[in-house]
Amino acid sequence: QVQLVESGGGLVQPGGSLNLSCVVSGVTFSYHYICWYRQAPGKEREWVGSISDDRGDRRGYVDSVKGRFTISRDNSKNAMYLHMTSLEPEDTAVYYCKLSKDATNYWGKGTLVTVSS
């Protein structure tokens, strides 16, 4: 059974930083490309960024977070991370990780990030 569990969300002031984690079980983690998404209040879920499988040499980000967010992975811990800096109120959202396997998308339940003074 594939499971993804996000953590690390919270309240942060504009300009601050936050680190999110996504721990995966039920798959050989290093084999899989994995993504971060977010859903702001009243908006559709959007892709934030992705990291390739194995060593994670390839990464991509939505334009709005380029230069501020960094995705990494630690295959020994079955974990993916999202390091967020220079946070803006527009980054307020529930953040989800997603893994695709055998044409099925698996999602975590999300972690809430609120950027507010």
C-alpha cells in the first residue's frame, strides 16, 4: 500500500523560510519521480515542482517559486523535501506530495502553510 505523509507546515511571516517533508512507504522510493503540489484557498491545485528518480539530478519548478524553493530527496529515508525561502502571502496553501505508479497517482493528505504577519 503506497502512502505519502507530508509534514512541516505552519505559520510563517512574509520573508521567512519553512521546510516541508514527504515520507513515502509502500514503494521502492528511489525508482520514482515525485512532485510537490499546492492548493490555495478558492483555487485549483497547482504543480509546484518535481524531482527525478534515483539521484534526483533533474528538477523543475513553477515560475512563481523559481529561485525561492528547492526540492531535494534522501532515498535512504524514503523522503522528499521542499525548502521554501522568501515566502510570500501568495504561497499560503495546503502543500501535497504526489507519486505516480502503474498509472495511479498517490497523494498525501497535505500540510498547511500560512504566510502572514
